[in-house]
Amino acid sequence: MDLFVYADVLLYGVVNGMTFFLMAVGFSFVYGISRLPNFAHGALYVVTGFITWSFMNNMGLPFWLSIAISLIIVSLAGMAIYQFVMIRVRGMPISEIIVSFAIALAILEGLRLQGIGGFKGFIGPGYVLPPFVDGVVSTPWVMIDIHRLLIIAVGLLILGFMWLFTRYHRIGLALKAMAQHERAALMLGINSDRMANFALAIGSGLAGIAAVAIMPLGNVNVESGYSVLTHAIAVCVIGGLGSWGGTLLAALTIGLATTVMSAFGGTMWNNVLVFGLIIFILIVRPSGLLGKQKELEERV
């Protein structure tokens, strides 16, 4: 019986870890390339879910076409945020945080007026995305629905795609150069603002992919935007801001730790555990688990 419990905790811990990774990877990518802390990340996550739901239910479009259009829209929204707002305050860290968080508040509270709530169980009526695939996988040790397993696959595909993109594509190589040393990249003729624009578009698209992968497990609601932003920051701080390897390691660590806590101590302690880990890491290793700012391989 104990073996069954441990197998269950391990599998769901990996699923939760990959969920945290999906939440954080877009935030980590943007910061790693352009050093912009995009606090509108959680708002773009919710926007993707809402747009996808709207195309499906108000326009009758197929699920996959709705996802594709919503990802394009949210990526363009990320570019617009940089081009018309963030470019004005780039290089001023406090202003970057304030402005991007103000954008997030405007988006999320605007959506709340549409009935997409989240306080104490209140949610907008029917704002639910369907799973990619229905059904469950049952083994002698554990039972899990197929959609949760697909979350692991989506995370691994994103990790593999971004690794190839930043090593073999022209834009990816330019982004990699920006992450390594912005001034040296400028001397080589790489346009810093253009690359930051691309980074914000890709990061916004990654937030959108996280939304359509994770939201079928719950509902489209405003509060998830704040939650996703909090979790993304937690993962990036623990793993090391801008570090891809650190983001994955921290996400799996948090996922396994919160799953164990939920199984044996109760879910009410999860936030205490996460923020306790942040405090501990900042004390013993302020740069994060793999936060080596000077090494290119740790940032892209």
C-alpha cells in the first residue's frame, strides 16, 4: 500500500512540477533575454484562456483553431506592450515592475468586470476549457488522466524546441547573443529593442501555451492570473532569474515538495512551503540554484 502512495505522489509531483515550469518559462525567457521583469505575465495567461473560450463558445470555432488564434493574439499583445509601453521605461527596474504590474491590473480587473471572478469559489459561468484528450490511464500503482500526462509532454516539447531555436535559428542565435552580453551584441549589429520585442512576444506566447495546457484542469478566472505570476516569480527566484536549467530544477522541486505536503500535511501549507523555500534560497544562495548570470548556458 505504501508503494502505491509513493508512486502516486511521485507521478503527480512530476506533473505539478511541469505545471510550475509551464507557468514560469515565459517569465524566465523574457528576463533572461532582455532583463525585463514582465509582471503582466499572469494577465496574458488569463487573456489567452478567455480568448480561446470566447472563440469556441461565441464564434463556434474548433478548439485547436481557437488556441492557434489566441496564441497569435497574445504574442502580438506582448509585442505591443513592449513597443508602446515597456520601451519607454527599459533600464529603470522599479519603473519596469510598476508599469508592467499596472498593465496586469488593468487587464485582470477589466476581465473581472466581464464576470470572470475567482473570490471564494465564485467564477464566471461556464468559463471552462476542454481537455486535449479525455480518459484516464490506470496501472496497478496509480491512476491519472491523460491530460495531466500531456502537460508533461508539452513542457518537454517546449524545452526541446527552445533549446533548438536558440542554437540553430538566426533569431534564436541573436537572442542568445543578447542574453550573453547586450553591449557586445549591439556592436555586432543586433538591434536590442527588436530582440527584446521578439523576446516579449515569445514569452507571451509561452504564457498562452501554459494557459491552454493548464486551464482545462480548472476554470478561466482572474485570480489564476495573480497566482500564476506569483508562482512564476517563485520558481525563477529559487532556480535563478533567467536560468532555464534553474527554472526546470526549481519547478520540479516545488512540484514534488507541494505534492508531498498535500499528501501528508494538507494543501493549506503549500504557500507557506513555497515562500519558505524562497526565503531559504535567498539566504543561502541569493542568485538561485543555477543563477550564474555570467554564463550564457545558464540563461538561454
